[in-house]
Amino acid sequence: MAAVWPYLTAILPTILVSILFYFLIRSMIEGDRRERLAQRQFEAAEDARRSSRTDAAVSTEDDANGTGTAQENSSTPS
């Protein structure tokens, strides 16, 4: 057993640095994944907000111009 200790002390720092490197890279990759997900969600929310503003502006403009959908403009006798 005494003959094994020099080999263990020589390889142990390499193993520990490899484990540290693994966890460091893993956390960087997971952080990047979460950041991309957050960015995607933010952009989707912004797109939804912009489209709702555009829809509201178009419907307000249609109401002001007196133009609506074909169903609203059709005059059917009652």
C-alpha cells in the first residue's frame, strides 16, 4: 500500500481539476440554456404586446373610418 501513495498523490490533482472543470463547463452550458429560454420568452411576450397594440390600432382606425368587418357592414333586412 505504501507503493501506491506516490501514484495517488500524482494523479489526484488531475482528477480534482477535471471534476472542477466538468462542473464549471456544465454550469456555463446550463446558464446559456436558461438565458436563451428567457430571451425566447421575452421576445414572445414583446411580439404579443406589439401585435396587440397593432390590432388595437387597426380596430380603432377601422372604427374611426367607419370600416369594419363585412359582417358589420352588411345590411340585412330584419
